[in-house]
Amino acid sequence: MNSMVSWKDYDGVNGFGQATASDVAELNKALHVNQDISKPSVAAGEGFALRVESLESTLKVTTWTMQEIKLWKSIPKLPAYNTVEEHNTLSSFGENLDNMWIDEGDLPESDDSTYERDYAVVKYLGTTRSVSHVATMIKPAHGNIIAQETVNGTMQMLRAMEKGLYYGNSSLSALQFDGYEKLLTDNAPAANIVDLRGAYLTEDILSDAARTIQESYGAPTHLHINTQVHGDLGKTFFPKERMSVFDDKTGVIGNNLSGFQGPTGIVVFEPSVFITDGGAYNAAATGAAATRPGTPTISTSLAASGTTSQFTADDAGSYYYTIVACNRYGKSAPVDANEGGGAFAVAATQVVTFSVTPAASFVGWYEIYRTVKGGADGTERLIQRVANSAGAGAQVITDVNATLPGTTSGFMFQQNLQSMSFKQLAPMVKIPLATIDTSIRWSQVIYGVPVLYAPGKNLLFKNIGRLTQ
């Protein structure tokens, strides 16, 4: 018996090159697994089910990382022991310097130091996470799911903390602490609030700011600015750069500035993605419909009058306004303050006013957006947040051009315990929650408050513009 099997043993198939075109097509179909992402329709001959899917075990992070967290990592931290943290400041060693000069044998004049007591209220930040029990039983692609969700919750809290340290405002929501923008605005000397009115930062401006802090017996250590502003600083230094193309073997040119030498020492640059111009409004409401604010209505149309605003002759022109109602749960849909009537004209020194009435749901504050002069409708940027002081009634909104759309803030800090700290009642902790279904739940919380001991040793830049050259 012949034990060899050849092509002649297969009915209808005579070997390579001898099959019909339809036979080859059927064979090709049977062996083709395609490049489908999702499962195709089930059909005879489909090879998708035989594919081994390639899912990398490394999770790709498409949002912020610890690299973007600047202030929280660098701010000095102290333990807190109560929900209201008090501290004493020594504001003066004595009042009179001239009476310290004495004649031989004289008794020097007596003098007293000046102490002040202040306080800060601890606030609470947290998130709740859950993972189904079934999810803990499988072999996940990216490691322990509970551990990963704990990391995710931590990163979300750090984002809220970082933004709060810069922009928190207890007058908008009593649940927030005051960030350093508000602490400086409310407490720093007038000279320590530098309004650039759209100009970009330069080495001269930074040096002058450091000298202002020096006059309050301070020494700045860090400058927190927007990443694009940091890039503009590099551009201003780039034309000054001198290099030898023969000595430099890397071929890399440009300036990634890490700091500058001020009159009191080196000031480290901390470019932050969380220092922004406030951004544009969302086209739709955000947050759960049951708890977010409803869409407000414009109750009094835009009007311009008076002579006390910061609108200059260069600012005179036409603008669009948009308003959004906010609370801790979300934001309303945006409302056109121009009421579809086209751009609104504003003359130099005029004050712009209009009023808005909230829907039935609770409103904590309003966000007001405005275009640049002559800007197109829909390009509005955040210029101010206003606490809802009228409750369910009409709230009057006033724009004196104090904040320019598209500009950012900057913070020149003396980051040590003589100047500032974060008082921490509880570090970031994970609290297991009761099992009420087949899932594992926990909360992650942190309790604390930023404190500014010496406002004069810190400085706030307002309305930082962009380099246009």
C-alpha cells in the first residue's frame, strides 16, 4: 500500500497553479484574518477569532503626571492640629529708629515689638472610587485594578489641589480655601501687585519685582508662570545667545531657562500647565443635571456708562460677552449676554454692566467671558468669577476691564517657612467604605489650608500677555 498522500487524493484540487481562480479566492479568504479592531459579523471562514490580540501591559497616560504638579511638591508643609489654624506674625521690631540715638549717660527710649495673630480655616478635599468585585478576580492588562484606581484618584486630587493653591476662592464657595492669588490680592502691599496690562514678561520686569520683594526684607526663590509665558522668556533671551558652532557638538540651540539671577539670588522658574488664562466656556452644561445650575437668563441688557473703568483709548471697541452659572456640582449652559444683538461697543473709561437671573437651582457664582477687542463671537475667554450675592434675584455684573482676556497670572514666591506654608491636618489618606453591593469602595481625602505669613515677601503678576514678535 502506498502511504504517501499527494494532491491527486483531493477531489477538485490539482496542485499549485492548477486550481481555478475561485478556488484560490476561497483559500485566501479562509486564511485572511484582516486588521479589524472590533469583532466582525460571524461568518464561515472568518479568521478574527484566531487572532491573538496585542494589548501592551504599559498604560499610556494621556493626561497630567507628577511632572506637571509644581506648587504642591515645592510648598513648605507643616502639621495642623485643629480645624482653625492660628499663627502669630512679628510685623515690627519697634516703631521709631531716630530715638535710638542717645547721648553719653542717657537712658535709651523704650519701644515695643508689634505682634499680630491671624488664622486660616482648614478645608477638605476628596474623591470616592469603587471597583467591582468581579474586576478584582480577572487578570488585568495593567496590574492591580484597585492600586491603579488609587493612583488615578490621587492624581485627580493633586490636580484639584494644584489649581486650588493658585486660584482657590472661599468667597465663591465656602468649601474652598483661598489660593495664593486671592491671598496676595487681599493682603499684599499695592506695590506687590504688578499689572502688566497685556505686556509680556522680561528680565527687567523680573529684576524690578525681585527688588520690590527685597524692600520688604524678602528674597524670592521661585517664579510660577504659565508654560507659554516661560517659552516667551526663552525667546527674549535667544537673540542674546552666543555660541561657537565648532565647540558645540550637539547641534542643539535655544534656551530652556531654569531660572534667573535676581538682585537677591537665583529665582527658580516653575512653568505650570495649571496657570492658565481661564480658558473658553463649554458649549454645553457640565455635571449631573439634578444638581448643576440651570441656565440663567439675562435680565438687564448690556450697558456702558461712567468714567471710572480701566478701558483705555486703545481698548475702545466692540466686544462679546458670555456668562455661565456655577456651583460645586457643575456649570450651566452658556448664555449670550449680547442677546444675539451683535458686538457691544465700549468707549474709553466706560463701565460695562448687565444683570443675570439664575434658574431655580442653586448658583454659587458666575463666570464671565469676554472677547478681545474686535474678537469674533465664540472666542470669549474667562475674565472674572463673581459670587452670587443676590440669591434667587437678579445679579448685577460689572466689568471695569480689570482682567484682560487671554492673559495669565504669575507668582513670585519666597517659598520658605518665613513666608508661607501648607498647614496639613491630615495627609492624603485612603478610607475604606462599607460594602453595600458587590464592589469595593473607598474614599481618598486630604485636609489642609495654605497660609501666607508675609505677603510683602511675595508678588503677584496680573494680565501677563504673550510675546508677539
